[in-house]
Amino acid sequence: MHSVEVFLLVAGAVAVTAVCRRRGWPAPLVLVAAAIVVSFVPAIPRFEIEPEILLDFVLPPLLYSAALSSSYRDFRTSLNSITRLGVGLVLVSALVVALVFWWMEPGVPFLAALVLGAVVAPPDAVAAAAVGKRLGLPRRVMTLLSGESLINDATSLTLYKVALAGVATGAWAFADGLAIFALAVGAGVAVGLVIAVVVHAVRLRLDDPVVASAIGLLTPFAAYWSAEALAGSGVLAVVAAGLYLGHTSPRAGYATRLYEEPIWSTVDLLLEAFTFALIGMQLPWVVRDVIASDQGLGHGIAVSLVVLLVAILVRPVYIVVTARFDHVRLRGSRRPARDSLSARESAVVSWAGMRGVVTLAAAAAIPLTSAGEPFPERATIQLAACTVAIGTLLVQGLTLPWVIRRLGVGSADETARDAAQEAAVRVATADAVHAVLERQRDDWSEHLGRERADELIDRLSGVWRARATAAAAMLDPDSADELVPDDGEPHVPTAEEGLRTQRLRREIVAAQREVLMERRDSGELDEAVMRRMMRELDLEDESLSSSWVTRVQRR
């Protein structure tokens, strides 16, 4: 494939995505449907992308971005549910699909059928997350879907490698496969954490947000490739690095956070648009490969539809059967009872099983030959994989909004709880501001005089309390009584006072930031609320850096 063709594919995908975002349509589903239609145009060439490019250059940044925006605390408290789906469901799905395919194709070795099972097992949360955000799914549901997608790729790709090795050698020992899986998990997580610690230490010493953001862009690739070189899971390395750096990002410079957010949003849009468009473009060519083979198109379509049906049904059956394990606490999982999924929320999760980039890349990476012989039923396996990817995106993706609305799953209570939390934290930050001002009273008195210092500090404290009162009253009227607003007019400082006030405001922002992190770490504040308020403080920090007072100080 020529670079111009790739550019045109990406440009077209971005154009379709722009229309979808403007009209509120689910972009992944529209992209797949539009690409399928375009692919039947006779003049359109075959878009062949090396699977290594998808696994090495597309998957790491997508996973890293998702991990960065995920809450480590929510991930930890839902660890048992995430593991149940990200590991258990993937293994069960792969095994059931392999058994069905093996039953329909008795001449195919079971390990070759297991390759297909590993390929179609991992759901991709991109489409489900897009629908869920638009319709306001509760945070615990979004946490489970995103957390599942962060680890299920590692499970499926490890199983995929083990199955391919078994096809090549003609034998596979369970103990060997378990050892490979354990090494992949251990080495992957360790490498990811080591790289994340190093990157975090470097960022704390950097005063250049552009360079820090560039390091952030390189981090997922460093984690993925390093782990893969050590026989670890590159996927888990990227996830571990992303979760750690996302959790510690409030300690880094505010400018880096402000730079990175739009950068990663742009990268996500480009890569997701490209991936879903490529999925749609692949289908006609995979069909032609089946026709060109001796496996028979009619039989291939029948097998593919059965595999699609099995892949869709295994998920809800598994979730219902294993629901009781949600109450089992794994080591490190401390989810409170109120965060357990309801029956309706579990039904939504059961239907959010759309496949994506890993299924496409793994199917394309199936070798032409194994042990000197043609890979068994390769064309049919690839057709089944593409059918599952496209079928789940269109069938489940198109009906998921209806399922959510029909079941009445929403986040109204969560929104009210978030507002109350934010109002309470604003009250707490006003107290922190007052404490910072009080610490300055003696110092200011030496330079401005006691009366002038008292007047200035009281007025500034009143302004901050008035701001906190107004915000808290709008968010949660019951909290307004906890603050006493100041009725006086804000004081306009002189040039000398402006320099002092500038330094003071930075201390105030730092104090407020500490309150947010303490409340987040103690479990009193949800990660999403903290991030929203942290961005507000970052923007305030940015305004201080670009003000005339700062420019005067630099001269």
C-alpha cells in the first residue's frame, strides 16, 4: 500500500468522524459501514497493512491514552470484576469459539481453531465507551468496560502466541502455556512500572512542557517494545505505565497536563478513525481470498455467522453465570458494596462486546504457512474474524443505545453525588486558602504595616470565600451555608502588592491541588471530579504564567 493511499484513507475517515461528532452519531459504527460501501467501488485498491504496524504503532498509543484517562483507584476497587471479564471471559470465549469451529471443521487441528478463538475473544471498548459517554452510563459501568479493554488484549494475544506455537510444533503443554502467560504478566507489568517511574522522575525535573509531552508520546512505544523484547506482555506494560503516570500526573507540571490532553485527544481520533475504516475496507478482500481458496465461500460464510453468534452469546451467559464472583475480593480489590453492578447494568455490559483493532491485526498476522505446510483453513479463519469484528460493531453497536434506554440505565444519582462532592471540596479549598493567607500575615505586616496587611489579607480571603460560596451554592445549595461570603469590593493591588499576590496565588493553587489529591487518595472524591477541578486549577496556573506580573518578574 502506498503512503498516498494511507493518507487518503485517514483523511476520509477523519472527514466522516467530523460529521459524526457534529451530528452526535457513533463514529466507529458509521466508519465501518461507510468503509464497507466504499470498498466495493471497483477503482478502490486493496488496503493491506502489515499486522506488526497495527500491533506496534496503533495499539500502544490507544491503550496508553485510555490508561492515562482511567482512574487507578477505580481500577483497583473494581479489580475482581475487571479480571473476571478481562481474563476469565477472554479464555472462556476463546475456548468455546475454538470448540464450535473445531466441531464444524473436524479436519482442522484444535490448536488452529484456538487461534481463531484467541483472535475474536477480546472486545474493544472504544465504540462502547463512545455510546456510554453520550448516553450517560454510570461511572462504575464505564470503569468496568475500560478496565476490561485494558487487560483483555494481553490475555488474548498471549493465548494467540501460544496457540500459533502449538500449531507450528504440533503439540502444546498446558504447563508451558501457563508459564508463558505468567512470564508475560510479570515481565510486562514490571517493565511498564519501571519505565513509568523513570518518566515521572524526569518530568518532575523538566520545566519544558513541549519536551515533557514529547516524552509522553514516546512512552507507550518504549514500554510496549521493551516488554515484548523480554518475553513480557507489551499490552500490560503500556497499561501499567499509563495507569501510574495518570495517577501521578497531578504531581507533574500543570503546563504538561494542559499540553498533553489535546495531543492525546487528537492522536486517539486519528488512530481510531483509521482503524475502524480499515476494518470495513478489509471485508470484500477477505471474501475474495476465501473464493480464491479451495475452502468454499458458502461454507466459509456459514461458519463465520455461527462463530459470530457464539461470540455474541458467550458474553452474556458468562456474565450471568459468574455474577456471584463479583462479591469475591481479590487481593488489592476494595470495591464497596454500593458500587456493585445492578442487574440492568450487567445487562448493558453483557451487550457491549464489540471487537476492534486487536481482532483485525491478529487475524491479518496469521502466517501463510506453519511447519512448512499451509496454515489450516487460514482464509476461513480470517473471514470469521472479520465477520465477528464487523458484525459485533454493527449488531451490538447499533442496538446498544436502545438497550441502555430500554433498561433505563443512567447516571443521574451519580451526577448529583459528584456535584455534592465538588461543592464540599470547594469549601475545603477555601479553608486551605485562608490558612495560606494567615501564614503570610506576619511577613506582610513587616513590609506593609499591620493594618494594611490585615486589610489586604482579609479582603483577599473574602474574595476567595465569595468565589467558593458562589460555586458551591450553584453545585449544591445546601453547602452554601458553610461559607460566609464577603460583601466588600475586591481590592486592586499596587505593583508591589501585585508581585506578592502573584506568589501568593501560586501557593493558593498549590494548596487547593493538595486538597484535591488528599480527598482523591482517601476515597472521598471520585477521580473524574478531581480531574475536572484539577484542570480548572491548571488553567488558573496558566493564567498566572502568562500575566503581565509574570512578564515583569522575568525582566
